[in-house]
Amino acid sequence: MLLRTALLEKIKTGEISLVFRKWRKVGVKTGGTQLTQIGVIGIDSVDTVTEIDLTTQDAIESGFLTRDDLIESLTKDTREGSLYRIRLHYIGEDPRIALRNDDSLTDDELKELLAKLSKMDAASKRGRWTREYLQLIHDMPSTHAIVLASSIGLDNLVFKPNVRKLKALGLTISLSPGYQLSPRGEKVLAALRNTR
């Protein structure tokens, strides 16, 4: 579910607690979370509704002054599908931020991270890639993903999902453009240099 930054800021402050979306297939689930550019959003409920079901309270909780304003906004979406009322709230900062800054890894934590990378390598048709990616990002920070990908003979559509896997472990930081290794990533790369 795409949420614009201005809307996310209002969700973060509690000013907005409902959004409405038209989908052919539901895009989120009750009890789920969504990682966004401002942090983690929690999904409290997802209900199918019609315009008749909409209330003034729905309008207010979704940032509109009146029910008519809400309905007018919804009529601009001409896509096919059912209308969903999604109740949500701000949970907190992106947990990867704290993770990537934590380079005080114990030996066991470092071994566990290296084992995860080894498993990712083993699952790849391309073979070992995690050290190569970390080294590439270390050597070429702030470089467009397309340039990084082509430098190792890959398409950007293959390269970027793998970088996201490293980011989920707190090893990389997204920049505009490109990436850099986090303090945690630097420590892991140093360990990889010693073990492979």
C-alpha cells in the first residue's frame, strides 16, 4: 500500500487513523505491518465498505472535513475493485536504523550473521554474492544502483532486491543515489574478508 510522506506524517502524529483504498485484491491484512519511509505502520483492521457505509467520523479520521469531501476524493479513483477501510497507526522508527548502527556484535551474533549470508549465497543461482555486493558498496558508495549492477554484469532488477536483503540485516544504508555500508556492514565485511 503506497502512502505519501505527507499522509504518513499525519498518521505518525495520530491526526489520521483511517485510509481508504480500492483494490481488486486486498493489499494489507489485519495485524500486519508496513515499513514506510517514516517508520513502521501497524494495520489494525481492514474492512470492505461501500460509499453508503461511510460516515462523517470516517471522513474526519481520514483527514477530510466532511463525508462529501471523502466521497469526492474516492470518486477520483477510477480503478476496478472493492473499497476498503483500513484502520492504522504509527508503531515506531524503522528497526533497521538501530540495527545498522549497532556494530558491537558478540562473536555469536557475528557468527549468526555470517551463517545467514552463507545461506543466502547457497540459495542463489548465481552462487556467492553477499561479500561481492558488500565489497562493491564499500568501494563505490553513493553510486547509482544501475552503475553498480552493470559493473558486475547484472541487471538492476536483479541487483536491487539483493541489496534490500542486506539492508534488512542492517548492513547497508540507502542514499540518494546509491548505498553505503552501515557500521554493522563494515564489521561484517571485515569478518567476511577473514573467513572466505
